[in-house]
Amino acid sequence: MTEPRYVTGLVQSEVASDGAGVKLRRSIGTGHLSELDPFLLLDNFGTENPDDYIAGFPSHPHRGFETVTYMIDGQMRHKDSTGAEGVLGPGSVQWMTAGRGIVHSEMPEQKEGRMSGFQLWVNLPASDKMCDPRYQNIDPEDVPIVTLDKAVLHVLAGEVEGLDGPVAGPVTGVATDPIYLDITLSPGGSYTHAIPEGHTAFAYVFDGAVEIEGERVEKDHLAILSDGDSVTLQSAKGGRAILVAGRPLGEPVARYGPFVMNTYAEIQQAVHDFQSGNF
Ligand code: FE
């Protein structure tokens, strides 16, 4: 590891509302930061107040990209147009490849208590946008937890060097070759992760604060990282962040709500297909 990545931009997440009125904090997919190729959207939800989440995300379509839900606290029931249904509980991950089209809902499976987690949208290359939809539903026990000195890592995607050798996350076969880690640092903790050169990478801090090459990243802030072959997160007083990386696609993005294609004509086709019941 010779070229450490540093912070090239800090973005404070914005309070937003989605679904039928779920309150969340959005950091990618805003007027401030419309995308971070291949990432199209990042939402962090985290609340004790049922009024902030009870309305959920009723039935809605997606085409042309992947939605990744990482539940930290609480339970959500998902249902979709392929007939699949299940409950996402604490620590579970759903990597949904919408491909040519899916209609789904995500509704809280609780009336009180804490609900927290992330939703990330990952773009698909043009060649995969119309693929068959597929799910990777990963139970909490299948997300490895690696405990190091003053660092605890949940490995959703990518590989971590554990004390007894490499530990691979359960998400596989994704076009953008992603890394997705949930990193908790104790006071004085530090963790270094290798990231392929050329991959887009960011860290989003959702508890405490972390430092990256001397730059302090506070809670509710996204740090855009430079190119390089590794990143080191440190925390003087303790902090928790997700570290996400993926291969940029470098393709045109045409975007309309839940449809993300390469051209406006493809968006019109998506709207037409959805309205005529062809999802
Ligand atoms: Fe959705």
C-alpha cells in the first residue's frame, strides 16, 4: 500500500423524505451531489420515532440499477412483483438488481422502537440494465463480523484481512465489483483497507467522527475519497462509518425517479412499460 486515499470533498447529508413520508438523511442523489459514479443515491435512516418511518415505502418500480438495503436496527417487510417476500431484520442486507424492472414495497414490520440503516443505489452498465431482476437476501448471520484491535467490521461486500486470514463478504457477482464495510472504531482505533486503484470510494460517518489523512469527518457527513490503493480511517474519540467503493461505469446517466438508464428514449420506454403493466 503506497498511495493512501485522502478526502477530496465533504458533503453534509440533507434531511429528506421518501416513500410515503419516511424521514431520512440523503448525501448522494441531491442537488449538491447528484451522483458519484457508479453510486446514484445514499440514504441513511435512523430514528426512534415511529412517525418518521411508519408510512414505509409502498409499492414502487425500479429499472436499470441496483438497490442495496442494509438494516442496522429494526425490521422491514419487503414484497415484490416476482412473488418474493421476506423480512429484513437487524444486520441483514438486501442487494436487489432491478434490471429490466421490478415493482416492490418495503414496509416497517414494527410499530415502535428504533429503525436505522442505509439504502444505496448502484448503477448497472448499459449491457446489464435490462437483465432479469434478481435478489441477494442475506441474513445477519451470513454477514461476517471481523474484530480487530479497536475496530469491528461488518463485511457486506469485499474482503477483509482478519486475524485468521481473509474474510469475504456474502455479496457476489455485482458488475461494479463493490466494497461495502460497516466500520466501528473505538477511541484511538484505526483501520486500513485496500481499494483497487480507479474505484470510486467514499466514507459516510453516522456516529462519532473519523479522521482520514488528517481530515476530520463528522457524523452525517460523506467524505469523497481521492484515487489511491488504500484508505485509513482513524478515530480519536470513537466513530462509525460505512466505507463503500466500486468501479465507475463512465456511461451517460439518464434519470427519472426510480428509473436510471443511459438515454432519455430509454427512460420514456421505462415509463411506458411500467404504465402498461410490463414490469
Ligand atoms: Fe425501492
